[in-house]
Amino acid sequence: MKRYVLTIFNLLLCLGLSAQTTRTCRYWFDGNFGQSATKTFSGDTWDGEIDVSQLPDGIHTLHYYLTDSTSTPVYGTLFHKVSTDGASSLEYRYWFDNNDNEMHHGSVGNGIFQIDVSSLTTGMHTIHLTVKDENYSATRGYLFIKTESLSDLAYHCWFDNDENTEQTGAVGNGNILLDVTGLENGDHTVSMYLEGSTVSAPQTYVFLNNLAVDENESGSLVVYPNPAKDRLTIESEEIIHQCEIYDLTGQLVETFENDSERMEISVEALPAGTYLVKLVTDSFTQTRRLVKK
């Protein structure tokens, strides 16, 4: 089995630990301090490698601190893991807040790439990313909240005024990754408060969840060509009743009605870019990603 590691570059230089013979790094993934682990090393250098082989592919957070005679603050980073077995080279692309005009891209390397959020303002953000070998993978989306770097704080949040959906974790380096996989596409609210020596007042954000995009073209619904220039064809085993096209801000752009297993629509008037196509049949609703040339 291939081993995947995340390297924390220049760790000791950045943290400025004193000249002790033995140091310990305590670290944990995805806000789960209850499953933290430690690495002990001697001397003034360490390769900074942390094994992430056990993590599933996808986006994760890493929080860590080091101790010798004293402890450093908690530091953190946001990163993405992708399996590279059998692939000679992989490239990644990601963008924030549905702005695919400002893409970040680079080489995956050893299967790990870190995500730079330093330019983002505090508050709620989305990130979409895709990985390319011969072709780009399905685009995956995540919702996260960036706060000020307050390592001694914990967060509590819940969706749609339902406290049974509560998620908690450490704020760490200020990036809070929220799991929205259980939410349907559409409008939702997320409420959050921070807890430290005091408890902040809850704040509520409204967001459109359009992250759950079904890219599986092998099912009962086929959309082609993609990318499209003039016309888009949609075929299904069931009657297609409606097609809605949204831009990446969640705004409805076009609506088409239909009453057969096949429909053709004109996309010639759409500006070039990326869109979401929502399709409604008798028994299911699916959303597909469309690239307009």
C-alpha cells in the first residue's frame, strides 16, 4: 500500500523552539482532538512528515502544536489528499466562492497539496476543486468558515435551526470545515457561536448548497455535449419535466419545460463559463455541471 505524508515545511524554524534534546508534536485531523496522535523527535531538526495514508481522499484540516519545556500555540493547515496509485502525474485546480476566473493550480506531487486561504476575508466561503490525470475528475465542493486565528477557541454550529445537526470542533488556525453532505441542494442557514473563556453571540449565515453535483454520466440521465457551444441534449429513461440552469452564484439563469424522455435546449446566449443544470423527472432530481464554451 502506498504511504501518503503531509510535510510541514520549516516547522522548527517557524516555531522557534528552544534547544532541547526531545520534543513532541501532537496533531489531529478534521477537528477530532479525541483521536490525536504524537510524534517524538530529538535534536534541532525534523522532517515534518505526518502520515495521512489512513485518511480518505478529499479535503481535510490538520491542527498541531509542539512541546519541549513549553508548548507552542495550535497551528493548522487545510489540505487535499488524492490517491495517485497508477498515475504518472496529477494536476489540481481549485477556486473559492464560485469564482473560477481566479483558479489556483499546480502539481499534486506525492498525493497531497495544501490550500492557501491567506487571501480570504473572515466569514463563510466555498471551495471547488478538481484533479486531472488524463481528464479532470468530477468537481467536488466544500463549505468552510474562516475566522481570526484564535487557537484556544472551539466552534459550535447547526443547520436550518435544527440543533440535532450540531457540529463542533477546534477553530485552530481559523479555518472551520463544515460537512454539508447531508443537506439537499437549495437554500439553507448555518448558525454558529464560538466558545473560549467566554461564549460569543450566535451568528447566522444564509447559503445556497449547490455543492452536491452528480457527475456520474453512466446512470439513467445523459447530458451532452459537455462542454457545449450552441445546443445541449438531455436524455433519460424517464420523462424529463423541467430543466433549470444556475450560475455559480446560485442565481437561476434559464428554465425549460419538457414532457418527454429527451430534450434539446439552446445555450447559445449563455456567456462562457461554468453552470449547474438541475433536471427533474418523475422519480428523481439531479444536478449536473455544464461548461459553456
